[in-house]
Amino acid sequence: MPVPEPPFEGILLGAARREGSGGERRTIANPATGEPIASVAEATAEDGDRAVRLAEETFRRDWRRRTPRERAAALHRIAASIREKADALALLECRNVGKPLAAARGEILLGADCFEFYAGAVLGFGGRTVPVSKRGTCLTLREPLGVCAAILPWNFPFAIATWKAAPALAMGNAVVLKPAEDTPLSALALGDLALEAGLPPGTLQVLPGAGETLGAALVAHPLVSKVSFTGSTEVGREVMRRAADGLKRVSLELGGKSACLIFEDADLDRCLPSALWSAFDNAGQDCCSRSRFLVQRSIHDRVLADLEARTRAIRVGDPLDPSTEMGPLITPAHRKRVRSYVEVGEREGARRLCGGESPTDPARARGSYLTPCLFAGARADMRIAREEIFGPVLVAIPFGDEEEAVALANEGAYGLSGSIWTRDLGRALRVARGIETGVLSVNSSASVHLEAPFGGRKASGLGRELGLEALATFSEEKSVFLSEE
């Protein structure tokens, strides 16, 4: 019996789905089975130019002219539609990305929360009056930038699409989304929902395509005023270089190698279950992953024994199975890359306690699965302790005192996230001030909140997403002086 062709998904340019101008398509596979689930049109640089020009026209003619309350109403409609279709969107995300269905549904609902948050926030976000030395009144206005290009990662494609699109749209900008090549399906669905909610065609367009052609063209396009990129540090540097010629506003959320600091006075019964998933959630494919556990020497052996038992017990399997806790990695190629780091760690002299293997049972043999891996006996100068692996590989390193813990946490190029576990409030504040990261959590693994700014330092990027800062990021402040003389 012939294998049926996977369904076709066109790019969203203007008001319609269509083929890309080059006629190229990309087959999208389910990471859990390796089976094709969609054939997606690939947009070209020419399509990108058409989308940007249409976005610029729509922005100037229509969207920027709408009042904040009118834009907020549209965002509320998008949020309501996301909630109404949450189950279908979660299944789509689960099949495209390989994350457990419950986790996918949570991320879809987070997207709805995001649109609702910015629909409300924009109504109270504006300018200010400023005392000046001249007789008169100086006031500031918050104005939209224009066309914003948003380049998405493959690990949280729907959630991060909403993080970028919602505040940009709320401020009156037009948005061109470029999803990651392997995970375009939920972003395309979001574009459809935006049209159904009444956004003018061209306000939110979705163009799947190659980063080196389409992505590069969007970043360099003279009508693009702002580029918001989430991805690797290496590509982020290239985005910044390309955007420099046009002096574009740029925000970059890049890689991470975050630390989880566990002090001897930590509540381990609370800490260890939470901390474990700060490393292995989404199969470790998370820039905020706490992939380095820094454990005070006095409790190191006890913590390590507990972590090993918990790591071995993680249920790796079919994302559609309700009992599954960790699904596959995104592609076979990525699994191979992560597995190579397991080999590097062993060559460097770290001790692999468990995991880092491809399951051999038939049910998982076709998928990109890798069991969660725990290393002990690691040093801060090892590659597995310094480089972003972006997979389920956790490294434990002992420390002696508070000063050493902070120094180890600050080792390396990255500065995105992290956790501190201690019952000593003074220590928590001292360590939080000493660690060079953009976000931190104390006695928690939650460092990303819609209401608070999110972003990194050093090689983890620049600029902030989420919170009211995102509205500032997607707007320009204009100063106007009204003379009384």
C-alpha cells in the first residue's frame, strides 16, 4: 500500500496561504516516530521582500492608526481563539516538537495568557511629562517602530512566537514571523488565528524558510525596523552584524549554561524534585536549563545519590502517552550531537552515572530518543561544564563556600538563568547579586514570568522580552516640548 503524502502547509503571506516563489518544500517529521507529518512551503528572500513591503503598507495605512483599545480587542480575540483550539494546537505542537502532550498544552495556554497580558498592559503604557528648564511642558510619546522581524527557535515555537508577536502588535507594529525550519506548524496556525480574529492582512505574516537566505534577507531588509531573535549565540552574532548596517533595533535571546546552586541548608525534599526538572524539562532543550548543578561539598554525595535515582526513574517515551515525562530530541542529527558530548565528557574524565543512551526497544527505536544523563566528578574547565549541549545532560560539581559557588556559577561565556537553593535569606541576596545572569530564582526553578523582564547577559544576549519592557522594546520614545512663551 502506498504511503499517503503528508498534508501541505503554505506560507502565510498577506491574507492567504501559498507556495513559496521558488516552489521548494520541506518535509517535517515527528521526532517520536521519524514519520513525515507535513510538507511545508519554503519562503525565499523574494517572498520575504513581498511580506515586508505588505507589512509596511498595512502598518502605515491601518494598524498603527488604530487606538490601543482597538488593538487590545483584537489581541483578546486571538487569545480566546487559542483557548478554544488549545487541544488541537497542543497536539500539533506535540507531534512537531516531540514534547509531552501535557507540556505542549501548557505552552499553548501560556500563549493565550501572553496575548491577554499585553492586551491589558498596552492600555496603561504610554509617555510621561518631564520637568525642564524652559517655560512650557515637555512630554514623551510612545510610538510603534514599524515592521518587526521575529526569528523563532525550535524548542518552544508557539510560546516564543506569542512572546514576540503580542507586545509588538499591541504597540501598533506589523510583524513577520520566521519560524525555525524544523518546527513551523504552530506558528503558521497562529497566523491563521490572527486573520480569523480580524487582524488586517499583512499585520502578522508567517514565513517558514532557511535562515541563511530568508532569515538573512529579513534582518538586512531596509524596511525592517526591529529584529527580535531567539537562537544560538553563534547565529545571534551574525544577526547583529547584518542588522548593524541599517542601525536596526535588535534584541537577542541566545544560549545558556545556567547553574543550580544547592547549599547545605537547602530544603532538599523541596529542592531536588524541582531542580531535576530545571535540567531535564523539554529533554534539556532549553536555553534556561540548569545543566550545571553546583552542590556544597558537605551534602554532595547525598544529593548525587538522590539525583541518580531520580534520573534513572524518568519515564522516556511516546509524547502522547500520559505517563511520559520526557520525549525525544528534535531530530536524529541533534541527538547525535548531544550524544557526542556524552562521549566528550567521558574522555575528559567525568564519571557518567547513568543515561546518555538511545533506547533499544522497538517502540522508541525510530524516534530521536536519548535517556537523561548525569555526570559526576566533573571540573569547571571541562567542555561538558562550559559549552551549551542543549540536551538531557546534567553535570554535578562540588563547591566549598559561598565565594567559590559564585565564582563557579560565573565561569564561562553565558549569563542567562539559574537557581539558588538556601534557607538563609542573606546568603540568597548576596549570591543573587554576585551571579552574572539576566534572571534568577531562589528556592524555585521558575525564572520566566510573563509579567517580568526576561533576557541574558554576556554571550546569552541583549535586550529584554516579556514584562512591560517588551512594550518598550517594540516602541520608540519621542520627546515633545510645548512652549508657553
